[in-house]
Amino acid sequence: MFLKEIVIYKKLKIYYILFLYYIILLKPNLMHLLHKCDTSKLQVYEVDEYIPYLEDKIIHYTSIIFNYSECEWDYFDKYSRSDSKNKFYQCGIFKENKLYCGMHMDNGYISEGEFHENGRLKKGKQTSPDDYISEGEFHEKGRLKKGKLTDPNGYIKEGEFHENGILINGKLTSPDDYIEEGEFHENGRLKKGKQTSPDDYISEGEFHENGNLKKGKLTQPNDYITEGEFNLVGKKHGYCYIRHPTKQSYDGYYLNGELFNHKHKKWKKQDDEILNTHFMKPIYFIKKIHKLAEKLGWILVREGNHKIYKREENTLQLSSTPRTGFYDYYDLRDKEIERILKD
């Protein structure tokens, strides 16, 4: 049965009954709004002259203004139709004619919860037309800030998000049960933290921008544990410790996945000494890095904000300030490894 007309009485108690009747029968999805308020303090402040009515199950207009917590809020519905499809719809509690708490539907987007003054969702749940579901706190521009994002492909992101929508700190679960937890690169790949694969490979530490482990610990399902450095394609590259509870350990320098010892086709005794003497642990002091470069045959040709070194046809740039000495150490080491593999 369609409600054709509601006569609005001027008595306060009747207004209150009508208000609750309207909420219960016509807007059951908004009952949670009343549960959040102490309705014993709810007082009708003004009811306008428009009579709420239904036509084809569509509410055209109704407005009730009431006083709560010393604020005047306006509760009403807005509706417009285009090509027989719902394009815009709002219902909830309004402040100064702006949606404060409730539901907003616009071009297939459904937002439920508390809203910023600019009309964007502030806290709650948003469902997009292509089935992306965002739940939590939102930036003023509308992107998820902190919470959970589920996409139609089964990826679940939980944690803190950048204004551009990228997960920056938290947890990523893929549909094939890869789990990544920690800090993320701007491209969305894990930067620092823990990665668990469905076949029980566990990687912990720092990661390259392509998602492969860069420096840290790799635990394999066959009980081998590798700690050290890895290149872009995931191979051991640098000094690594390899442990197994019952088998032999293989500690040493690895170049592109191969242990650099006398069996390596590029092995030379002096290069073995260089790597295991000077590049076992990172050097942080820039002056020591400069001295090591000169000891390895690099000649200073120019200095300013950076120091430029030459060795044969190769060029090496090192910082003059101590802040980036850690990175310069790896630049110098990589040049030595490049030389070893080339010779």
C-alpha cells in the first residue's frame, strides 16, 4: 500500500511520532543513525509546510528540522531522475543543507557514513560501480586514508593509504594467498617488511621496487635460511649466510646467485681478498669511502658537491657530504663487482 498523504500536526509529540514513523517505515537503513544519538534529547524545532508523499515508491521531498546537542540539523531526502535511472540520491542527517551523516548515491557510487563539508565521505563505506569496496577513514578528496580496500579481483589492502590511493603502510593479501605486510613503495610493491608466499617462502627485510627481496632474510620450505643481499631478479648478490639445521652452510660472497670461490669462473685471489676484506660490512663515513676508492685505483678528477673519480674508462661519482655515505659505499662495491664479472 502506498502512503498518499501524511497530515502534519503541530503538537510536539505528534511531530516526534511522525518522525520516527517516517524513519522506521520508509528508511529502515537509517535506524543506526538514531542508535548513535540520545533520542530522549531530540526535540522537533520546525516542520515545513511540505507534505511527504510517495509516488511509485519514490520520496519526492520531506523536511524536518530538529534541535540536538545545541545544533540545528536538517533531515530530508533529495532525489532526481534521468533516463529512468537513479543518478543522484541523498538521505540522512544534514547540517546547513550539507549531508553530515547518512547515504549518498551518485552515478553508481554508494557512500555510507559520515561526510566532510565538501561532500566527500569522511568515515564509513564506499562501493564503486565496478565493485571496489572501501571501508574506514577517507581523505578530504575522497580517497581512502585508513582502513580496508577490496577490489573485484580479490586483492585486499588494509592499513594507511596515500591521497593518490596507494597503500603506504599495512597489509596486502592477493587472491592466490600472497601476503605482504609493512611499508610499500609508491608503485604499490612492498618496500620494507614481510612477504609470505602460498608455498611457504618467507622473505623479510628491504625489497626492490619490483617486489623482490633486496636485503634481509629468506626462509625456504626445505628449511634453508639465507640472510644477506639479493639482486633485482632475486638471486643472491653480496655477502650471504646460508644455514640449514642438518646440512652444510655456504657462507660467502655471491655474484648473481653463484658463490664466489675458487670454483667460480671469474675467481681471482686478489678479487676475493678485496670483497672479503673491504666489503664485508657497510661503511658509513664518507671520508673512509673516499680513501677506499683511491686504494682501489680510482683517481679523483673533479670535486664540488660531488667527487668524480675515473679508473680507465669507468666513472664513479661519490658524495662530498656524510649524509649519503651509506649509498656511496654500495655504488663503490657495485663498481668492483662489475669489474670482476667483466674481466
